[in-house]
Amino acid sequence: MEPDSPPSSSSSTSQEQQQWRRQICGQCERPIPVCLCHVIPTTPIKTSTHIPIVHHPLESQHKLNTARLLSKTLHHVTTHLSRKLLRSHLTHTHQSPSSTTIYLFPPSPGSPAVGLSELKESLNSNGGGDKRNLRLVVFDGTWKHAKEMVKASQGVLEGLGATRVCLDLDVDENSRGETIYNDELLLRKEPFKGCVTTFEAVARCLRVVEPDNGEEIERILIGILREMVKLQAAFLKPVKPRPKLLKMSKQKSVQN
């Protein structure tokens, strides 16, 4: 038998590229081709707001999850792998029991929410005192999982006297989601209109609740998100319409 022929140069190059793509940055924990260390602050930003994130176990495995980036960017962020908020998740915030607690989630018919503009007016009317002792609870998961997490956490949230807060957006479960605020911030297909990434939701909220540099914090966070989307876009594959949607589209064309 003749010895196996050596791999071609093109095959060798392809293998090297795949190995390079699989390498993970030790700082931001993202693949080397989409590393964000050049835009993440070298020192996490200190905020007066403490942010415990309840991180759904399944969402934590998603490669485009943004919650882990928040702990790299902000100083007072703690992440907890759980399907609901527990009292033990709040012991790491080093805040007094009298801390004002808010949590980000859209309103529902039976559970109204305070919009960010309304929250800002409330904080300003209190002289800004609540801003210095604020806890922002964030539920990170798919829309379905997040609803389950909030429901399972109601006992703890009610015990804290937590206020439900939403972005100043209309959430419509009957409308297909396409982008978040604009195309530059689109990471993955949203389930319906009004959904945003955890990263962006926190950025928008901090703009309102941080007393001194909220707008600057928002600018930095949104800049990181834009860079993440730009880098990720080079590796996204075109999404093929599902057969069912194609069939519906053809039916509509015939009817018109």
C-alpha cells in the first residue's frame, strides 16, 4: 500500500481557521473572532444600582446571550443560574432590607407596570433619594421562560414590595418581532414586537435610575451591543423562511 497523501494546503488552512474560531478569549469569554475586549471598559463601571440577574439555565447556554456581558461591564452585577428569584440571590448586593426594588418585565392585563418615564418622574419627586439605594432585578431567558420565572418569583417580589417596570415600548404578542430599537441592535429574531435583549433593557433602565451618569452608562453599553452585533453579523447564516410561512405568503399573494 502506498502511504496516505498529505493534506492539501486548502484543507490545512480550513482546519486552522476552524481552530481559530473555536478559541475563546480569556477576558470576555467570547470566541476570538468576535472578541469585545476592545470596547469593554478595562475596569467595570460602578453604579449605585445593584443588579441581580436571574439567569435561566437554558438561556445561559445560548451563544448570543448578553447577560454575561453585563457582569464584565458593570461592577454591581451578580448572576444566578436559577428558574426563579430566591432570597439568597439578594444577599450579595450588600444593601439594606429597606432597599427599593424594581424588576424589568412588560405589563400584562392583570399586572400593570410603571414605564421608565413615569419611574423617572417618581424618583425625581423623591429628591433622588431612592436612586442611591436601588435594586434592579432582571430575569434573563426566552419570553416563555421569563414569564414562568416571574410567576415563580412572585412570592419573593411581593415580599420585597418590588415595582414592575417596563421600557416605554408597546409589547404586542400578536405582532411579529423584527428588531429591537433599530437594525443596528438586532442580535436574533425576537418573538414579537417590543422585545429587547437583556443587555439593552438594562442600559435603557440605568439611563433613568442612575443619578449622576446614567446617560453615559447607557451610551457605553449600547456601544458594546452595537459592536457585538456588527461582529456577529459576519458569521450569521441567512435565515430560510419556514415552509408554512412560505405557503401562507403564497396564499396571500393569490388572494391579492
